[in-house]
Amino acid sequence: MTMTMLMSRIVLGIGGLAVLFIGLLTVISYYFYYVAIKRNSKAFLSNNQDLAQIHGEKEMDDQAAIALADESGPTPVEAIGVEWIEKQAYEIWHLTSSDGLSLVGYYLEAKTLTSKTVILAHGYSSQGKDMGSFAKFYYDKLGYNVLMPDDRGHGDSEGDYIGFGWPDRKDYLLWIDEVVQKLGESVQIVLHGISMGGATVMMVSGENVPKQVKVIVEDCGYTSVTDQLSYQLKRMYKLPAFPILPATSLLTRLKAGYSFEEASAIKQLDKNKLPMFFIHGSADTFVPTEMVWRLYEACKADKDIYIAEGAGHGMSYGTDTTAYEQKVAAFLSRYVMNG
């Protein structure tokens, strides 16, 4: 065999391995796109060890237990107020996103005329009404108007993918404009999000936010989509982020219009000028507690932080409801006027 023939076979062999590798990586990226990004039932969450506190029986009422019968259903804290919401005389609002999706929100007018309004941002694979316990707090105890949008790819809103807060940030700017248009220029708006919703409101903060937004409350949001998915790849699948995450990010760019690399709450907070209240559970291993300290440091605006001792992911409110409500109310009172 001549040297030329040997080199040709080596080149062909390397080329074949490269094609095989690219093909395998493509299959893997489609799998993770389907699991994490594509709109569908997220059954994998039901057996996640980092959500054990959510799925445990502690602090869970009958309504929460019913919700958990659906593996993609809301957490107990999110679900506890759904029945209450359905008993209220809420309005259904509609708007169209910048890319043509029909979005739905649920608006509850305060008992007494007020300029104070909260827009609630729900978590991954949840929906607006699942923020019922938070809505009840703002409505009953703080006297706010409440708007609960369904994110794109969730609830009754259109969309066949989950945005992890990045395309959603623009949708929330539209919801803010809708509130101003309907309630008037003097409206005072608070953004309050949990988990993916927490990341969403932080991502909103780096945009040109209307002056009517006075405060942002983020509860257990992640630093960036790249950080969160890298963490979950390692924790759930024992896999490295590279090259799986870049490949899935490219596929997400092609199919959903955004990449993981650009979806960063950290970078958005660097541009934020709004007062920000950070909340996280000390026992959160789904969105690790260390992330909130990085987020807190990135924020240069007025800020405060509450670490709920012993609370797992999304459970700060349910773990110590009284402390949560007192701390949120105290922070809001510094920036939102009564009336």
C-alpha cells in the first residue's frame, strides 16, 4: 500500500467519524430541544430530586395535590390560589406579540380604585392563573390590581416553544404598555416573577422600561439560560455542556429565534435602573442558591435580598409566608405610593 493510499484512507476514516459525530450531535440536540424547549408535557420534572420539597406532602393542600396529578402541573405554591382565582370576576385580556403570537392575560381589578398594579410572571411549564397565591396576596392584603399573563408557549397563549424569559421580556413590555393604556399614565406597576418568571422580569429590567414600572421582585430566577441548562445537563444527565449546549442553542436559534448565549439575566441587570428585591430559598438545588448572589452583585440599582431558610425551589413563599409577605410589602412601600 502506497503512502498516498494510506493517507486517503485515514482522511476518509476521519471524515466518516466527523460525519457520524455531527449526526449524533444533531440527534442529541433535537432530543434536548424537545425535552426542554418544545411545548409539551414536562413529565421529567415530576421525578426531579431537586424538586422533592415541591412534590412532597408537606405544606400541600388538596388543590395542590390535584394539580400534581398532572406531571406538568404547577407547584403547590402556584396552585394553591387557582380555585380562589376562578371565583373572582377577572377579565381576559388579549394582545399580539411582535412576532404575531396571540397572548392571553387575566386581569383582576382591585376592590378599591387604585393606581397600584402588579404583573405576575409564572414559572416554567406553568401558566398565569397558577400565580393565584401571589395574586391573592397582592389583591387582598396590598390592594393591588393584578395581571397574570400566560407566557408564550404556555396556557392559552400561542407559541410552540418555551422562551426561558428571553423572547418573553418583549412580551412583558407589551403587557406593561397594555396596562398603561387601559389604566392611565399615573399607574404604578410592580413586576413579580418566580423561577423562569423571576428570570423573565430581570431580563425585562435591562430594556427601555416605561416609567410606570416602579419595582421588580424576582423569586428564584437563574443567572442565564446557559448557566441553568449547563447545570441541569450535569446534574440530571451527568453530561458536559460542550458540545451539547452550543448545538442545542443553534437549533433553538433556528426553530425558536433566540440563542441560549444571549438570554442572560446577569447582563440585563447590569443595565437595570429599577429597585430590585431578590428572593431565594437557602435549600434550592434546582436553581442553586449561589446564583442569587451573583445576580445581586450584578444589580447596581437600589436592592435588597431575602434568603428563605430551608426553602427549596419555588417554596420561599410557602415555607414562611408571613416573613415573605412582610419583606415584600416593606420593600414595595419604599417606591410605590398608596392611592
